[in-house]
Amino acid sequence: MSPLFQRHPRARARGAGAALAAAAALVVAGLAGSASAQAPADTAPSAAQTLRTDAAPPALLKAMQRDLGLDAAQARQRLVNEAEAGAAAGKLQAALGSGYAGAWVRGAESGSLTVATTDARDVAAITAQGAEAKVVRHSLAELDAAKARVDRAADGRDTTDAPVWYVDVRNNTLVVEAVRTAAAQDLVAAAGVDASLVRVEQRTERPRTFYDLRGGEAYYINNSGRCSIGFPVTKGTQQGFATAGHCGRAGASTSGSNQVAQGTFQGSTFPGRDMAWVATNSSWTATPYVKGAGGQNVQVAGSTQAPVGSSVCRSGSTTGWHCGTVQQLNTSVSYQEGTVTGVTRTTVCAEPGDSGGSYISGSQAQGVTSGGSGNCSSGGETFFQPINPLLQTYGLTLKTSGNGGGGEEPPPAGGTWAAGTVYQPGDTVTYGGASYRCLQGHQAQAGWEPSNVPALWQRV
């Protein structure tokens, strides 16, 4: 795995009977009627309305049609279904607690949601909400813990011959992909992970980083290497953009695609994670857009994480727009420079110079290009650094409205909930005198107060 550098010329307590009934009741109330606890059922917005799937630009829909083999109606319906599936999965995860084992969508229009559990008593509660239930051996928490042990074992080791590992929720296993099987076996042994949790898969290519203010546009580092802007952001009144950490170290200078002086890397992490941000000078203005096909603007409306199986599109300065699907979350990948953890694996292609560029699902920012294998002629895979941890690490606010200078003005405080905060599933807040549980990871923003968005928050 070599860098590709573009040169410039519940816990839950389970009991029988009553506990099951309580869990089922929670699921039914959560999916079918949670809106009534927050707003009248006929006025509460759906998940698709909250995530503005209707605002998906024509360029994104066309790329989905091209790369996923869809027609226009299927592309639009897929975005709607994925938004609703993400909300449903979040509510089921909260209801099932420690037995939850992951969720994924499938079908051309992502019309089928599967939710896995370790407890057969959850099946009725899952199917009652229109999802398919799958009873499995290992919980998601158990598999995530095993992956975390592999992450720790990989620290300081050469893992380029076993470069990718992730939790495969579809098959309820921890997968280690290796160029040499022995390398994967050594890594698993060093981690002390039960071999029954692991499946080793053969791969032939080693991922590499894609070296090379709208997301997807080119910028140059120290007048040499080229990368792509991820997402415009603000930090107070300071404007800038998020990008990949391997593109530059703190202090490195950048210039734009027009060769005009642009900014300076303020923070950068690589390996370990692959995240960075650049503060730009007064000549540059952050916009809430990603560069789409033909240079069209693609609106960024938020950062709600898409579930496994969802469509996702990427913008990069070398290959432009390409789409695919989310394969696995929380993946680890080893490059020659070291291991990066917590990235998302996709079927989207990329090439040198696309590094740092934008991944977006519908109108929701997903992450910035880290690396991958293959290319956009023969096909390939890519990994992206999720945007929410990047925003949280550096205290940044994703640009989602206007073309002006600073960050969006947050609404008046209504409890512990706060605009600009990155929330993860299971986090709890208070707002307007009520308590809410987060259902899907996202950065809070004005208009997404818990009482307004049942797709993201459940009243408890």
C-alpha cells in the first residue's frame, strides 16, 4: 500500500416476558408513533424531509444512475428509502440495546432494511416495523471490541500485507483482508482475538492514499502535491475546509486550483486517522457546496451518517463525480505510512489527486477521501475519513447555508442540546424541558432541534 501522490508540473438488563414486551413496545412506539410525543403526527417531518432528499441535485442523481444502474425515479426513491431506513435502524438500535448486531439496506432502491440481533425474542419487534430480522451469534458491540483489539495490535506493526479489517455486519464477523494469509493470522494472534470471530479474505492490491472553497476542487500543498477540498467549514469567524491528513502537515501552505495563495494547515492527523483542516485567507469564502458534474453546485445540508448499503457519491479534482455504495463502517486500513482506523469502505472509485475530496449521500456530507485501490477505468474501492469525527476533533462547523463569512448562528439554548455539537447514537440531551436520545450520528444545526427532527432524536 503506497501513497498515491500527485506531483504538480444497553447495556440492557434482559428478563423474560415483561422485558421483551417492554422492548417491543418501545420499538413500536418509537417507529410508528414517536412523532406524537414531539409534534402532531400529521406535522412531524419524515426522515426524508429532515435530510432534504428532495434537494438532491440533478448531477448527483445522474451519477447514481450511471454508477448504480438506476433510472431517475429509482435514484430519487433510493435516497428517500435510505433516509427512512437510517432513522428506523437508529430507533431499533436504541430499543434492542446490547443485543443489537447492526443494520443494512439492500435492493436497487434500498427498499429492504435488515436489522440483526443476538436474541430471537427481538424478531417480532423488528418485523413489526417492516424490517427483516436476522438472528446472529455476535453483537455489534462484541465485534467492535474485537476490531478495537486488532487496531491496538496493529499500532507500531507493519500491516501492509494485511491492510484492511472491518466489522462485516451482513455476515456477523470481523474480516481481515490480506495479501498474505499468514500476515492476517499473525495480526489476529497478536490481538488475542478469538479466531471464531474472524474471517480472512484474500486480496491482491494494497490500498494507497489518493494524493493529489467547494468540495472536490483541487488545491496544492507547498506548491507541490495536489489534493482535493473535502468540505468548506468555519471555526468561529475563520473560514476554511476539511480534507485528508496525509495531504499535509500542520504549517504547510496551500494554494488554490488557480494557483492563488489560499491558506495553511491548522491541524493534521495521519496515520491513526486521516483528517486535517486548512484555514484560508480573506481571499477565499466558504460555501455550502460540493463541485458536481459539469461544475454544478451540489448543496450540503448536514452530516447525518448513511447506513451500510447506502448510495454515496464522491467529488475529486482528478476524476470528478463517481458513485457507489457504503460497504462497511469503522474499517481499518494499512498504508505504507501506517494504519488508519475508523474509516468507511466504499465501492466508489478514485485516482491520484482525489485525496481529501468529498463524499456525500443525498445532501448529507459523509467524509473525505483517504485512499483505496484500483481506478476509475477498471473499478476499485475507496476509504473515506468520516466527517463528524473530523469536525469534532478540530471544533469545526460544517458549512450548510449562505455564502458569507462565519458559521451559522445557533438558535437560543433550550437545554443541553447545542448547535455545532457532534452527536453519536445513544447520546442524550435535554431540550425544551424534555429529554431526547440521539438515533443517528450528525452535527447539530439550527432547524435540527430535537423536537423538530424525529429522524435524528427520540423523546425519552
